[in-house]
Amino acid sequence: MSKSWKNIHQMYVRYEGLFDFDGLYAAIVDWSKNFGYRWHEASYKHKVPSTKGAEQEFKWILERDVDQLASFKILIEAHTWDQMEVVIESDGKQKTLTNARIEIVIKPSISLDWQKRFKGGPWKIWDKVWEIYFKLVREELELKYGDTLIYRLYGFQAMLKKFFDMQSKNNAYKRYLGDN
């Protein structure tokens, strides 16, 4: 019996203005690689542009097997409205930026027994043993895995806000997990 917590603590980042979309994309991929996540794009939608601009939707999935018991999954849904490409000149070079409204929703989840070691097999007793074990240590598992994931995502959210120049340079939770 696989146990999981879905959408344990959703986070949001909303921004309106000029930003480097390719830079945002690269920052998210770079963050996922730095913390050992596998990254892939689950879906991409581009809707027919209106006079105000295009609308796009992205779903990115970041996954990481923490240990033999737990696996983290982060679903990132990004949605842009009124998206238009703008060419600016910076330091004598032309650069293409995006002017849009963007909402990024971060949905973490934790799966326990992701390898399905306690599911089925010739001895059905393992299903019951796993269920009892889960009930006994649920709070400890939530602290061990849930806190780690949530504080890591506070750092991710801070990175996004810093990218959009929405907050100060400091992150209150940065040292919680020993990150530099």
C-alpha cells in the first residue's frame, strides 16, 4: 500500500511586467539539477494570440528519490497572459524579453514506498504491516520528509522572487537545511 501526501503546501509566485523568459526557464532547470531533481516538461499549451498578446501554459515536473522509502515530486504550473516579445537594447546589444502577466503554482508531494516493496507479493501480510507502520510513525515521517521538502521549496520560491526582483536579497529559510 503506497502512502503519499499530495499538495502538502502549495506556493505561488505572481508577477506582471518585463522579464527574461528563457532565463526563467534556465533558472528552474538549474535549480532542479543543483538539488538532484530529474526535470521534464509534462505539457505546453500556446493559445492563439489576441491583440493583447499570447497565452501560454506550462507544466514542469521535478522528481527526486530521497532514499529507499521516500520520493519527492514537485509539479510546477506556469501560466502567462498577455505575453508579448519585446526587443530592448542593453550595453549595445539587442535582447529579447517577455512582457506578460505570469502565475507560477508550486505543488509538492511526497510518496512513501515508491519502490512498492511493501505492496502485494506472495505475502499479503506486508500490506497490513505497512499500514500499521505508517500510522505509528506518520508524524516522524512528516517532520523528516515534509519539512525538508517545504523548506527547500521556500528557497525555490525565494529564487523565483529574486529572479523577478520582487524581494530582498536575503532568504529567511536559507540556512535551515544547511544550504549556502
